Amino acid sequence: RLPHLGAATRLHAGFAAARIADAPFLGVDNSEIGRLSRDWLSRFSLTPKSARKHSAGKKLVIGYLVSSFIDPDDAVAVAAVAHAHDRAGVSVLGFGRGIQTAEQNARLIGAFSKWRDISALDPATLARTLAGDGVDVLVDAGGFASSSQLQALTRFDSGLRVSWLGNPSAILAPLYDARLAAADYPILDDVAKPAAKGEGPIAFGADVTLTQLDSRTVALWSAVLALVPEAKLVLRGRDMESPANIARLVAAFGESLAGRIDLRQAERVNEFYDAVDIALLPYHAASPRIAAEALAHNVPAIAMAGEPFGSFITGRRLDKRFVAVDGAQYCSLAMALAASPQARILPPIERGVTKLARAIEELGHSLTRRENAA
């Protein structure tokens, strides 16, 4: 099926994949995202082959597809995990666009043993390149952010295919052999903020883009602000500081609540969380990144149950304090944290960078053991 994709078909496949990549920000529910994903695979890809997993050579070869991300800031977490692999027994390859030192790859510099520029490769050639490099475990960090990578995956049959990011519907078989869940997302080491910010009103904070402020999220955060009348809401500037977007914020929250919103232009994430006491997480996102960044800076984060934030926080065993099953509980958790500095102190939390790197390695090693035994 579709052995040679023409330019028009590839373009259409890219548009359809982008629609799926954007779905978490548009309030599309998981069942519909799953339907769109299955439809995309049936229309624009070959039937995925059963991988003929081959035994690794002297070193296990782990490849990362990193040409595109739905959330570009996920590149930092991917680089941290790739860098954490045990180089004594593992060779780590990065497959991305342009040279590794190009501006768009700045966050990935130094993470890989070898870098391949795949910007000019069609899906069939990319699949042959992956096989030629002897990739034993292929970690897809782009998913529907890159339709050509997905089409290459259906042709790649010589290594284990692992889904990590960019796959909002959690597609597994037959496209992927394994999946890294939201709970596996690492918390990166950073300059942690002090446990107490000091005197002043409570600052709720959210590092989100304007597209994540859907009507349900706005209603939820408006309810929180109404229940904690002295509090303010700090939003990271990102795409919200133009006059037109400020007008959209005012229209969404209303003039009274909008007057309690502080747009903070912060180049570095630690600069943002220096001004935040409690992180409010929205309904929708492409990855758990903003929850992980909040916890990395000792800022408690409140989430709704489910993917991706609720699953991530539950995986860190913080669900009873910070995960809500409905809007009423979300507001109650926010009020409780606002009222008690002690409640806002986080317990020691496993970072998970090395643990995730070893788990990926174990996938490859267990495969090698099985094939050697056979």
C-alpha cells in the first residue's frame, strides 16, 4: 500500500498528522484522537512490519528520532535521557534535521555518540539508514510531529520501535513494540527555588501557551481565583504579550480577573518559578513537561486526573495531594495549598533520568538475550 508516496500525498499526510499533533490543545478527547490516528495510519503508511529484531553487536545501539517535537521544550528531557546512557555498553545515535550544532538542535548538543542529518531523506531511505546504522532500539520522540518519521517506522523492521512523545492517542501495536508512559517523563535537575517565597499574596502560576487556555481551563482557573481572592495568576509570557492576545485573555477571564493576571517574561524556566507558589496545570498538553519543571523547582502542581499531568504526578506518588477527579476537588486542593505553607512543601521526589535511560537499555538487552537463547 502506497509504496511510493508522491509529493501531494506526502503534503496531505503532513497536514493530517499536524491536525493530530494539535488535537490535545484543541479539546479533542482521547477516543477521537485515537480514531484520527488509526485513520492516518491506514491512509498514509504501509502496514507496519513485524520487526525482525536482530542481536546487538559489541554495543547496544539506541537511536532517537528527534527531527520534530510537538512541544519543542521536550528536547531538553530527551537530551538528558540520551546523555545518561551507559556509554561503556551503548552507542547513542540522534536522527534530526540539519547539523547537530544548528540553532534548532541547540538543546540536543552533546547528547549523542553520532548524529545523522535526515532532513533530505524520504521515509524509505530513512528506514534503510536506521537499519544500516544497526539501530537495536529506536525511540520516537516526535510521533505525529513528523509524518515522514512515522512512515519510516512502518518500514523499519530490524529493531525495537519505542513510542515516547508526540503520540497523544498512545498508539502501540502494530506501529510500536513498546511505549514510554507519561509517568516515565524525567524530572531534570535544576536550580531549585527556596521552599518559601516570603511575604505577599499567593501566586498561582502556569507555563502555558494561549492555545491551552480553552474554555474549561479558563473556567477552572477562574473558580480558583474566585475562591482565593487575594491570589494572583502568573502566566509565562511566551505568546501572550501582543496587544491582540492580551485582549483575548481579558475576554476569556473578564476584566476583573484579568486584572489579577501577571504576564511574566522569563527566558529561563527557573526565573518563572521564582515567582510561583503553586502551579496550576491545564486540561490539555502534549507532554507532562510543565508538571516536571514545576516539581524540579519545588513548586507543587495541581492536575486533573488522566493524561498527561495526572498520570505523571500519580507516577511520582503525589496523586492524593495534587491530583483531582473533578473541578470541585481541583479548587479544594488549590485552596488547601494556598492556606498552608507546610502543605506546599514537597517530599523528596525521584528524578528518573538515569532510571529511564536504563529501562530503555534493558528493553534492548532483554531482546538480545531472547534472540541469543533462541
